[in-house]
Amino acid sequence: MSSARDDGQAAERVVIRDKRKIDPSGGKTKEAETAEPDQTDAAPVEATKDSATPDGPAKKERKPSHAAPEPDEETSTVDEPAPEEKAESAPPLGAELEALRSELEERTRDLQRVTAEYANYRKRVDRDRGVQAEQATGLVISALLPVLDDLDRAREHGDLVGPFAAVAEQLVAALGKFGLTAFGEKGDPFDPTRHEAVAHRTSSEVTEPTCVEVMRRGYLLGDRLLRAALVAVADPE
């Protein structure tokens, strides 16, 4: 029985024979070389597996060979100005404010000059208008002075009575509203700027040239002499 068991164990033994041949140049067997996986072929397989997995890195896109090369930042033709250059090119705020202030002062002076010129123009126009109105009034009143002379002679002779006297008084009052005033009375000092002497005599009763007789009264229109008075003058002895 023991011999039969030994024979069965001997029959079950497995004999492994190594048929590989050793390559004297590389030191590896041909089967080992065939067994080693090709790294160049394994790389794309691993990349494919990684891209297929949901958590793996994204697959890199291959750019076509005919695509234009990306422009290099250093060789770019567009030169953006530096912040310092922009600050130098822009005018400072103080200079701009000073220019605006000077322009405002100049415009203010122009406005003041125009305002003063307009005020002077209005004054000149008002003055000229007043002078023209006074001249026109003077022309009208000058035409009525002979009528006033006749009224004075009628008054001296006592003919200015009744309704005719009332009309004469109304006419004198109406002309007085325009600034007409009469002058020239006996005993007034002789004024060559207002009196026109038509006769001269000497008298011991006067101490200075005096109007002793009035032939025609004079008239003033405001401050302007409208007509001089005709008088006889007595000089002291």
C-alpha cells in the first residue's frame, strides 16, 4: 500500500521546462521581449481610459496642423500706453480748473463791459430824447411868443378884461406847464446874458447898471434861454 501511494504521488508531479532562449546581446529572452507591452501603444490606451472615466481629466484637443500660430505677447504690434504715459498725456486737474477760472473771469469782464456800454447808451438815448422834445416844445412856444407880447401890451393899456382876460390867463398857465417862465421887470440888475440893451442913460438913483424900462419881456424854457428881454439900461453917474 505504501508503494502504490508513492507511485501515485510520483505520477502527479508536474515538470516545468523552460524553453526560453537567452539572447547574448541583450540578456533578455525573446519571449520576455514579446511579453513587455509597448509603451508607445499603451500611452494612448491609458489616455483613452482616463478620458472615458467621468472623474478623469478632460481629453486634450489636438489642434490641426494648418491652424495659425497664436500671436506672442512679446512680438505683438499693438503697444498699449503705460499708466504713467496716460497720466502724463492727460492734463492735470489743477491746470484745467485754472483755465476754466480764467475763461470765466474773461467772460465776466466782457459781460460787465457790455452792461456798462448798454447803460451808457440808454442814458445817451434818454438825454437825446429829452433834448429833442425840449427843442420841439421850444419851437412851438417860440411861435406863440408874439401872442404873449400882444397880451402884455393889452394888459398895460387896460384892455385885457372880461372873458378875453380869462382866456389869456389859461393860455399862460398852459404854457407854464411846459416850463415857460417870463422875466424882465423894472429895477432888475442888468444881465448881459439875459437882457438885450436897446438904450443907455445915466442916473444918480442907481449904483449899478439897472433895467429902468422893459420894451419886451424875455422867456426861459426850463434852464434854456428862449428869448432875451429888450430893456433900457441906466448906468450910475
